[in-house]
Amino acid sequence: MTAQRLEILHRDDDIVVVLKPSGLLSVASPGASGTTVVEALRRMGVAALPVHRLDRDVSGVMVLGRHEGARATLESAFRARSVEKVYWALAQGRVKPASGTFDWPIEDRGADAAVSPRGKPAVTKFRTLSHAGPCTEVEIDLLTGRYNQIRLHFAHARFPLVGERKYAFGRDAVVKFKRVALHPMTLALPHPKTGALLSWTAPLPADLSELVTRLRSGPSSP
């Protein structure tokens, strides 16, 4: 992964907002090798500290603090649910109901997680955007930020995301894809210094856009 592929959406003395491509690590993780967002920024001459993380396969908007004070303030905003996170995802099958809320608790188990009564509260709101062949495009409002929350909730509802291999069997996939079809498209938060509400939106990357176009042009499931 080269630093040139990391697009900066916003930068000031306190924060930097990037469009993370699929395949790039958000932060260093045990057993995972490869460049992280922090390292990619450093190669571009930008020092930053991680605030939240996106799965390696996931593309989308990500914010980092430029110094410890900004990072701490941003982390507090995430904990207080003052940050709006809107995701796009492509689920297998026709999601029913067309809109609603998943509120199954999630237990973090280190390398993975599971829906479990022993877990912490997890709330995922969703609504159908359109159908693409045998799949459903959904918009997701993430009200909590548990590990792998969206992937787990949709798999538990029996509508696993396209490309899901961690919480669903790839051989049973309606549509096969090289990665999880999940993209944080909008991030809105109060600036850690001024308190002004800022928002960024990132379009779908080429691979996801091409996937949807291909599914829409092909035969639909009954």
C-alpha cells in the first residue's frame, strides 16, 4: 500500500480526516502485517494519532487527532455518541423488513466477536436504499460502535454482507466478492477545538460501484 493512495479530506492543526482504502490497516494489530493509516500519513509528512478503527477490508472516512489533546477529545465524543456515522452496505438477499433496528448485544472476544446475552448493548439502524440483483443496498446509522457490529448484526439476521467470510460461510454466498461490501460514507463530529459541527461524505470506491452496476445489469433473483 503506497501513501499516495491515502486521500486527505480535511487537515488542520487538530485533526486530519482521510479516505481509507480497502486493504490498509487502521492501526497496528497482533498477527496483522502491513502499512497502517498512521504510517501512511507519516510518509506524507503528517503526524496523527488514531481515534477509531475500520476493518482492514473496509474503505471509508476516518478521523485522527493531530496531538494527544485532540485525540482525547475525539475519543470522548465517540463515547458520548456525539459522532454521527452513516454506512453503506450491500447485504445478501432481500432485507426484511425494509427498515428497522437491530439491537442484539455483542460480546468482544478478542480476534472476533459474537452476538451474546453476555455482551454490551449494540444498536444498528438501517433502511433499504435499493435492490441490486439478489442483494440489497442499505444505509446504516451506527448508534454504538462495537467490534464488527454491522457485520455481526446482518449475519445474525441472516442477511450477511456480500464478501463476508468471518461471520458467514463464503461457500454459501449468493454473490462472491473479494472483500466485505461495507463503506462508511459519512462522518460528522464536533471539532475538538472549536466545537463546530463538521461533516464529510465519501462516494463509493470503484470496486463497490462496479459490483453494484454489475448486479443491477444481471438477472435478478425471483
